[in-house]
Amino acid sequence: MEVCVLGSGSKGNSIYVSGGGTSLLVDAGLSSRELTARLHKAGLEPQSLQGILLTHDHEDHYKGVEVFSRKYALPLFANEGTASGVEARHPGVALQWQIFETASVFEIGGLRVEAFTVPHDAADPVGFVFDDGVSRLCVVTDLGQATPLVCAKLARCHAAIVESNHDYDMLMQSDRPWSLKTRIAGRSGHLSNDDAAALMSTTIPGQMHTLWLAHLSEACNTPALALNTMRQALAKAGRADVRVEVLSQSQISTRLTF
């Protein structure tokens, strides 16, 4: 399996996942032009893709999907709630949907995909587990709490992309409205650094070797804080061997094959 994160944060999210001869994007929250540019920067061609999966109907996850999917004739995989939410923001536009059930397993070419529900304030948000027959990747980038289901999905994987959105103290001391602070810190909002560290230190399976920290707040977090919080928690759990990388809003990640 090969993974490259094209961008992660409140201004746009997209992840390239390839395995079993099938290449996909998870979310398309950057403009079509930016998605194409970042794929090229990673040495990848948009024409190699077989589809786009959407996690939920927030704009930072679907912004470029209409233009990009039309330009490259790509099907869109989403549940009914997400598809309806995106269509409501693109009235009169015919999108090429492949609808899946939230708690389901399906195949796209050589990739087996498990969709599972996550707690977030969107229509019907999901995380994904990708399985190419050798390796498994879990993607959970927007969630307010670590549910038993999320823990169970992570426990089966070799690599994971997990939200580490904010430092709680920075969030509470910021000049953001109280309603926004409580939304972000709530059970349907976003995971803090401490939440993400607690989740992974208690859940991380023996076979997991790589962890990407996703969706960092530019105003209420820093890469160093997120990275150090996670590394300290994993070290205490006896897993200092796990590779941890902080994802960027403006830069693509390394391309990792495993």
C-alpha cells in the first residue's frame, strides 16, 4: 500500500491511497487546480485515480470534488447523508455517485474498504479502513471522541491517519467565540492532542508502525506540541518504535509504501 497526504487542516484535506492496483483520493477539500498540482509534486498523475471517497460533507473535505471529478471522470463514493449534503451545495450539478452504507465493507478494484461511523457534527461522517490484502490503513481525521468502534478499527491496522486537532489550553485561551470553543472541544467536534495521545497509547496494536497526525489547528496547536504529546504517550506505552509524522496544511507528506 502507498499513502501520500496532499493536505490536512481546516483549509482543505485530501489523501492519496493506493493498493492492489487501485488508486484513490480520500476527500478532495482543495481546489481542483491545487489537487492536481500537489499530485504532480508527489510524482502522481490524476489520470491514475479510480475514484474519490468522501468522509463527510464539510467544505474542507469536498471543496474541489465537483470540478476535479468532472475533469478526470471520477466516480464519487459516499454515504447518502454525505452525498445529499454535497449536492445541496452544488444545485443543478450531476455528480457521479456510488453510494455505500455507513457500516459496510465494499471493494474498489483491488482495495477492500470498510466504512464506519465517527462522532462529528456532519450529516453522516465516517472513517475508513483500507486493506490491500497485505497491509491495512485506518483514516479517522475528524471526530470528537474515541469510541469503542474507532478503537476496534485502529487495533487491526498497520498504519493510521488520526486527528490531533488542538491543544486544549491554547483553544480555551484563544479569542474564538465560546460557542466555537465548545463545539471544537465537544463530543462531536475534534480530538485534542491529549485525546489523540490517550487513544493511540491505549489502542495501538503491535503491528502498527506508522502514525500520521492530522487536521492540526493553525491557531490552537503547533506541530511540535502535537508531535511531542504523541511521542511521550507512545514512549510510556512502550511504543517509541512507532514512526510519527505531523501532517501539514500547505505541504504534501512523504510518499510511504508499506
